[in-house]
Amino acid sequence: MATYHNICATGLRRNLKNNPFALMLLTSHEKLNYIHRRLSIFALLFGLIHGIGYIGIAVADNVHYRLASGMYLTGYAIITFTVVIATSSISFIRKKYYEWFFVLHHLCSIGLLCSIWLHSQNAAVYMKVCVSLYAFDRGLRILRSFLNSSKFQIFLWDDDLIYLRGPKPKSLFFSLPWAAGSHVYLNIPSLSYWQLHPFTMVSSPTGDYVEMMIAVRTGFTKRLAGHVKKSGSVKQVLHEEEGKLGLESSSCKSEHSEKQPSSWSWSPTSLDVPSHQMTVLMDGPYGPTTNLYNNYSYVLFLSSGVGITYTLPLLKDIIQSKSSKTKKITFVWSCRSKSLFVAIFNLLKELMKDESQIQLDITCHFTNSYSYREIPDIQFISNKNLYLRLLDGRPLFDHYLKSCLEETQGQTAAIATCGSESFLKHVKKNVTSCVTTSDDLFQHYEEM
């Protein structure tokens, strides 16, 4: 039983956002979260073996009255909480019912700690540590969220796409350094006081704002889109309000450029779409502490839809880095949404203006029922060693993978992929068929 206590305690500590191990090792929460998930599986298995074993012993010894005693009752509670946590954490269930998952995960975690505490006196010392760390972590995150409370301008680009922009979060209380590809947890009190939702930032630490692109699905994002559509207006953002928030449009940007330089010269806020200003509580950022792709000679970025919110800031950071060892970047993205395609095209077009010695090959695949050629001002762009291609139809990933591996010729290479679960499975299948044991390829898969 002591082993089970240790696994539960270690698993909980590994999942804390304000993790002492992360602070000491300067590692990201994602890496420790992987350990947390694996330890949770071991905890479930150990708990089931322990519980079923003791029930079997009681039945075999014909002492059925023990099955209704205090220790067994708390044992039933431990198994129940553990099974509920494990079931709700299944990828499909977690994504489809995230709001329920969030509540269940925390309530069952508290119930599990209390049940273990009551189940065995030997576990009290472990559970006291866990409860203290859990309370410290939650309290610190709530405090930081309120201290990072700020006004965000929220734009409804399309019925299925939201763009958010606001001030950068402050470095407060045990905050780790963050890099491109990080995420934040947002709470919008006017929609719900009790819900925190993670979103990847399009911006990087060198930018002046936090920028996010969010796909409208069910639950929170659908309510947010409906609120902006109902309460917002196309003409709502006044110049003086934009100046305060740093949300100036392209027409008035030059007047404020000295006061508040923009992350991008092309501003998505210049689009004539419904917008609404809302108070947002922000917890984070969380994620990698450095952009490790700067250390690889060849980098291949693959993404689909809003998965580009992970790969785009990494791309921008490598291009603007003065110490990057990267020689060539192949950037492949597929998208069905016209509004997202236009916005990302403008952002990528801006990257082409940066002077860089890195060879950059960007290919955007438009996967809608009509051609990208029907969209105004969308065309192929080339500039020295930079190429921005546009194609219709789905990308053939094996083609890009084989080309990348052929060019590396024994040099270091990395692949970063972000998209839906089915997208990642498809890419992994292609990687498995293309990569050999002699290839030095670092792989990272980020699921949206």
C-alpha cells in the first residue's frame, strides 16, 4: 500500500503547474505531465490489484463482515475515484466533454486524497504533503489569474473562428521563462467564473501582445462566439481604445507605433468583423522554456487548421533568432477555413520580409470545395531563399518527409506536428514508413 501512496503523491506533484521539479530542472509542464499520466496508470493498476486482492482474501477466509468495515468502504471510494479519473481522462471523452472533465478531475482528485488519508494512517504524512501542495498550487494560480486580469479584444472572424488579442502576462510568483509554442489558461468571468480553458498562443515572448486563434466548437468556445456576435459590433473598436490595448489597425498604426510596436505589421484587427472587449483572467504561460528547434539543421513543420498556432510562432522565432543553427525550414499547413487561410497568408507573407540566411519553403494547402484562386490577393510569393506556395487539396506528407530526409544527409533534423488526433495518426504512419534507423530525426506531436 505504501507503494500506491508514493505513486499517487508523486503523480500529483508532477501535474502541478507550479511544480518544484519544473522550477529546479527548468523543464516544461508538458514533459512532467507525461510522467503524471504514466504514473496515474500505474496507480490505477496497483489500486485495482490491491483492492481486488483484499476482497478476494476476505471472501476466501469467509469473513464477509469485513467487506462492510471502515477500511473496505474507504477502499471502495479510492477505486471509484481512480476509475472515474481514468475514464474521464480518455482522449475522446476529455476533448468532447472538457468542461465536465475539468470539474470531475479536480473533485475526484480531492476525494481520492481524502479517501487515502482515511483509509490508512500510514498514508497520512503523504496525503498532508499532497493536500498542501495542491492547495498552494491552486491558490497561486487563482492569485496570478486575478493579477493578470486585463481587457482583451475578441474578434469573430467567421462562425467557426475567434481571434483574441491583449496584453502580455506578467512574470509573477515562480513563473518559468517561456518560449514560442506555449499556452495559457483563460477564464472569462462574464461567461463563467469556474472554467479555465487552455489555448496555444500565436505570439512569442519577443512580441508585445498575447494573440490566440481559437476554433469554435461546442461548450465554452461556442458561447464565446455567440456572445461576441450578439454583443459586439464591427465599428466598436475606437482609436482611443485601440491605443490603450495596443490594438491599432493598419490605418492608424503609424500614429501609435512608437508607443506600442505591434507583433505583426499586418494586424488582424483591421478586418471588418464583429468584435467585443471583455475582461479575461489569464494563467500562464505554460510550455517549453526554450525553442529547441533552433538547434537542428533541418526542421519540418506540419500542421492543419488551428494547429498552426503552435508551429507558426516557432517558425517566426527561428527566423528572428540570431543564434539559430537551422539551415532550412520546410513549413506545410493545410486549412479548410477561408478566413483563417487569408489571415495566416498575410502573417506568412510578412515573415517573407525578414532578412534571414535560413532557406524557408512554405506550402499552404487549401482543402475547401473551391480553389484558393477564387480568393482575392492570394498568390505565390518568392524572395531570395524564401518561398510561399499555395496549392489546392490535401498534402502528401510522405513527399515532404522523403524530401526532408534526403536533404539532411546525416545532419540533425526535427519534425514538429500539430493538429487533430486523426491528423497526427496519419502523419505518424507516414513517418514510420519513411524514417529508417540511420536517420537522426527528432519528432514531436502536439494534439489540439
